[in-house]
Amino acid sequence: MAYSVPKLTDYSAPALAAAVGECIRACAIEAAAVRNDAELKAFRDRWIGRKNGILPQINELWLKGAPKGAKRDAGIRVNELKAQIQELVEGAHVARENADSAAAERVDISLPGVRRPIGAEHPVVKTTNEMVRVFQKLGYSVAEGPVVETDYYNFESLNFPPNHPARDTQDTLFIAGQQSKPQRERLLLRTHTSPVQIRTMETMRPPIRIVIPGTVHRNDPPDASHSPMFHQIEGLAVDTNITFGDLKGTLDHAMKEFFGSNVKTSFRPSFFPFTEPSAEMFVSCFICGGSGKRDGSAPCRPCKQTGWIEVLGCGMVDPNVFEFVKDNGYDPKKVSGFAFGMGIDRLALLKYGVDDLQYFFQGDVRFLQQFG
Ligand code: PHE
């Protein structure tokens, strides 16, 4: 039964105390039952509302109806009661506010989650991984090295003596402010992944078979087939009795794995200071099938109508290179090896039929999404 204000007939102290106690208990119970803002308003109006609130009723029924001699005591009691009721109403307010903020902080597990679109491998990364996997299946391991390299590793230990003209072909980007250092310690952005050949041979004894993917830089203005930053995969195999036949067989196999078994390879003599003999390897253009023409008559651009595309430089490791790591088991009289360096971006371009290298580096999601 909801509390209603009783008429008082007995104004003795115990009777007053009992009536006040009953009223406060009823108010406390109702305060605790408040669940939402509407109930809070109803509770407040019922107890302290100016028109029909319980407090005004108590004023009316208990004070005005009090016999003369009891008025003072009843007044004191009723004032105490009012203070307590006010406190209960106030408390109900605070409790509601706290409940609201707790609710705001609560995690609603029924809400849909935040959608984060899944990214895709960048075509250059994808190509790198595919090619690295081809060599891993042949027993090669993966090595890496620094992009900011010293003159020693990028040039000197690869048999480019200081002032050798072969250095000019690499369009090197040098780090500024290095002039006070001896030349071999000066820093530059590596122009190829070949320095990691030496770095690896310094720490691993033969036999070794490694591939080295990485970023390289050259001072080339960006265009459809050049970029000042590009990617290479270096390869190095050193053992006893490694021959040029091993080099050809390995690279021919790798290209067939990567492009498909129809692809043909061709080796043409070339020059690199760190390999002797050296070669450039070409693959038959699989866009025009080696004919140099597309759709029967249109000139094939990727192979410049030659039917062949150059994909890498390679050769037998020059004995002069082994001299730099002789103490770690690389006696040029006992070991031999081959090395190669391929341009990954070029391979990705060919494999995916992309006609401008710059797409790879512009970060345009519309382009990259196609590889997802
Ligand atoms: N480092 C050479 C280049 O960037 C490629 C190469 C690697 C050639 C290994 C021979 C052996 O052009």
C-alpha cells in the first residue's frame, strides 16, 4: 500500500516520533525504487510537490490541526522530517545521475563493430614474396642489410676501386656532410643489394645460398620505367665447384616458376666489377609471346618489339671479391659461386601488365585494390 499522510490525533512525543518514522521509512523505500527519470520526477512531485505533495499535506494535517500546547513540539518535529525528506529526494537525484553515467560507459555488445577494411599485399611486396619463395624451395635462406650503406660495402669490397668509372653508372645518392671521413666509411643510399653479399660472407662460412630482397636508390628522375627508389632481389650461392651451368640452370628454373613454364631465357655478356664472367639475363616477352607484335600487328611496347625483356644482371663471383672475405673460408682457389640481382619492380610490372612504374609508388588505393 502506498503511503498516505494520516490524520494525527495523538500529539504525544512517542506518537509524533512514530508518525515521523513511518513517513521517513516510506519515503526511503520509494526513493530506492526509482529506476528512471520519469519515476524520479513522479517521486519528487509526490513528496515535495507544491500542490499535492506529501510535505504540504503534513503541514496542513499535522501542524495546522495541532492543539495549541502541542504546536511548538510538532513544528520542530515536522521541520526535522522536512529536512530528511529533502535529503532523500536529493539522494534519489544523485543516484539517477550516477546510474546514467555508468550506463553511458557500459559497452553495448549488441552494437555492430567498427569496420576496418582488410588491406592487401602491395604488388611489389607480393612479387618479392613470390620470387623469394621460389628460391626458398631450392634451399636458399633470406638475408637483409642496411639501406644506408658505406662506400666500402657498396663499392670497394665489390671490386669497384675508388675513382673506378664503373661507379659512375650507379648514379649514387650520397649522404651529405661525410667529406671529413675516409672514403670507405662515407655513407650513401645503397645503389644495389650486392653489399649484402659481402656482409653475409663476413658472418657465414661457405657453403651459402642466400637471397636478399631490399630497397635501393639511384639518382634517376621518375618516369614510366624509372624511380629513384626501387627494389631488388640479390642472390648468392658459394660452394666448391659451382659453375656457370649452375647459374643458368637456377635462374632459368626460377623464371619458369615465376612466369610459367613457357618462358624462355637468354644470357648475353655484360660487365659488373664483382662478377666475371658477367651476363644480363632476358626472358621471352610473354605479353607478345616473343614475336614483338601484339594482336598480330601492333608493336609490343614492354619488350620494345624485340621479343625479349631484360630482368637481371648476374655472373660468377669475381675472385677479387672473395679476397675481401678470404679469412672466413672464402679462398678463391677453393670456392666458387654465382650471384645475380633482379629488379623486382620490373618483374611486377611485367607479371601484372602494369604500364607505368609510378603507380607502384603513388599509393592510389584504386590501383592497389586490384591486387587485393
Ligand atoms: N648489382 C647489380 C645491379 O644492380 C646486379 C648484379 C648482381 C649483377 C649480382 C651481378 C651479380 O645492376
